[in-house]
Amino acid sequence: MAELFVSLGAKDVRLVAPADASFSELCNSYTGVKESANPSVVAVPDSAEQVQTIVQECIATGKQIAVRGGGHDMYKRYTKPGAVLIDLRSLKNVAVAADKKTATVGAGLTSEQLLAELEPQGLQAVTGTGATVGFAGWSMGGGYGPLDSQYGIGAHQIVGAKVVNGEGKLIQADDRLLKAIRGGAGFFGIVVELTVKVYPLDGIQSGVFLFESSDLEKTVTTVLTAYNELAKDGLPSNLCVLPIIMPFPNAGVVFALSYIWNGPASDESRAWADKIGAFAPRLPGPPIQTTTMLNILRNLTKMIRQHIRGNCHSASITQLSSQAISVLAAQAAKIPAAGNGGFSLHIVRADSPTCASAAPASVIPYGTPHVSIDILGIVDIAGSDEVEQAMVSWAQEARNELAKVDAAAKFTYLPFTHPEHLSLEGIYGDNLELMRQIKKEQDPNNIFNNGLVRL
């Protein structure tokens, strides 16, 4: 390791060793510090060229590589014991194109940081709901979010990428490589920069409907059935409804619907809010307010634990069938109230640009109508071992039951899929062969072997 310090230090690359005061904080993540998973050194590049230099030096000296963006992977696949951890969080550049239709962004940005750069320019981007989640990793892993019913999922926002591949070359992705980047989660190299679509910021109407949930199984059944009925005749493309079932402060486990209308307040936006709010009896809550995606993410950050323990699972269903609703309702009633997790549903509708024939080419199967279900078996980092085990056991049971329903899909959402249940064939299907070909071309020696996708 000494030779690496000398060679990279001579090229002004910042290296942080375990003895340095900042090492532990750099290794900290959404799931806390786990010393058994710590790298031997953290490299903190401040440019794409420095990333290239680090990769070249690691190849030359035989050092293993791990790559960190936001650090939210539940299974800590961004780090590796004894490896050189390349921390991308200093790559935070944002450059909006003259036509204000795209922006080129560094791979170290979080969703909050990106939106904070765009908002003063009257723009927004498609992001998830996690303010501190790495934007590049979220996009390349698929990327569900509140605006995708109108604009498409995160992977489909990517129109360009700059990559350091497994041979240490800094390249601009061609169309074939872009297809793999859209959903492939960097299995062939380090994406150091993305060019993504951006959109006008015209105000967002947002609020959360908390439904009376003393009989949670009945409430889940009632609300999801009512949603199906309302959606039969179609929903406005700028309307997103996110079902959430988890413990809320002073209320126990509650079924909630997050309502997001992308656009100014109007009679139409208020009418749709009234329809959705009338699905079932409600608990008191704040009114629908005009806001922005940046504020929504920041407010959610206040509610979500900053560090957690436990694990998560993913299930996908082709529709909210009666059986699927029944299983969701029954499993919701079993969520341990002392935990901090539960269900989060994302509904990809047939009218979304994600499902259109003109959607950008990608390797992921998320371009058909479906419901992606996050199953969060988590507790606060300070929670008890007993509660953590209860949440983990609940999440495993819920995953197993949802995998058996009539509407179960073969694919799951890659970032939330437990490694024990990860099926690359199920997720990528016929595109897996293309990914293997690209792996051989861009990373023939398997330098990048520690990501979400391991080929």
C-alpha cells in the first residue's frame, strides 16, 4: 500500500488511511460503520481524471477496487475489506445545457444536491424520494420516483455518460454502452459523469393522506381496491400516488398515500386530491401545499432515520390483483410497530413514458406496467437486537408470500433485492448476454467485481 500512497500522492490524489481522523466518517453509511467491511484506504478524487489515475494505479499494483457514491446500499456492496475504496462524493459538478433540456452532473451528487443546483435555474430532475441517496447510483439501478409517471424512470433520463473502464481508459459511452448503463449499475467500470434530462419547475402540489388504520388489514384492502377503481379510467400523467405502510409517530402502523401533483394548484389538482383522500376514513393531517421536489425530499429526510440496521427485500407484481392486495393487507397487519420499516409501493402505469415504445433502450425490465414493492425490515441504528430480528423475520416472510401471488413478476428492483434472492436472469432476461459481452470488452479482468451486478 505504501507504493500507492507515494504514486497517488505525487499526483495530488487525496488518500485517507485508517489512522486518519476522517477515515471512520468516510466509511460511515446509511447502515452505519462496520469495521469488518472497511477498506484499507479511501481515495477521494476531485475529477474524472483523478478517478482514472486511481484505477490505473490499482491495476498496476494489483489492488482491489470498491466504489462508493451515496452509500445507501443495504448490503454494503460499495465497500470491500482491504480494498481501495474510491469515494466519488467530491464529484459534484452540475452544468446545464444552453437549451435547458439536459444537465451534465458529477457522479458524487446526491438527489438533494442536484435539485438544489437546478431549482434556482427554474429546473428540476427526476429523482427518488431519498435526499441523501446518490443520484448516479439511483439512476443506473433503475430509479423509481414521484415524477416518473410523467417523465419516465431514472434510467431513462440518461442521455450521456463518461466512464472509467476496467482497463483504466476514460471513455464517452456510445449508444450500446448507454443501454447497459441504463439499469446495469456500473458492472463494467466507474461512471464518473452523467448527462440527464431536466424539466421546467412549475410548482408541485403535495401532501400525505393518513388513513385510519386500527384495522390495518381492512384499510389496506379498502384503499388499494379504491385506487384500482379510480385508475381504471386513467390518471393524469402528472399525478403520482405512493402507498406507504409503516409506523408513524404516535399513531402506530398506518396506511398512507403520498399525493404529488406536478404543476400549479388548480381545480383539477384539488379534485383529484379530494377523490384520493376519500378512499377511506382519514386521520388528521396537513393540507395539500404548493412546494418543490427539493422541499419534499428535505421534509422526508426529517422523518426518515439517518442510520439503520436490518435488511430489505423487493417484490414485483404485474398488477394489484385481488390476491396481491389480500397478501399485502395480511402482511401489513404483521409489521412490528416497534420497528421503522414496512412497505413502500411504486406503481408504474401503462401510460408512463417508461412503458412507451419510444423509451430509451435499456437493459432493465421495468418498462412494462407493474408495482414494485419495497419490503423494509429495518430499525433505527440504536434499536434493540430483538426488534431488528423481528423486522428482518417479518420482511423475509412478506417477501416469500408476495413471491407466490398470481401476479408475481420474475423481476425485482435491483437495489433492494436481497443477495440471496437476486436473479440476474430474472431481472435482465435476454439482455444478460449483452451485458456479458460488454463486461468482456470493457472490464476483461473483472476489476469491478463488487457492485450490485456481478458478472
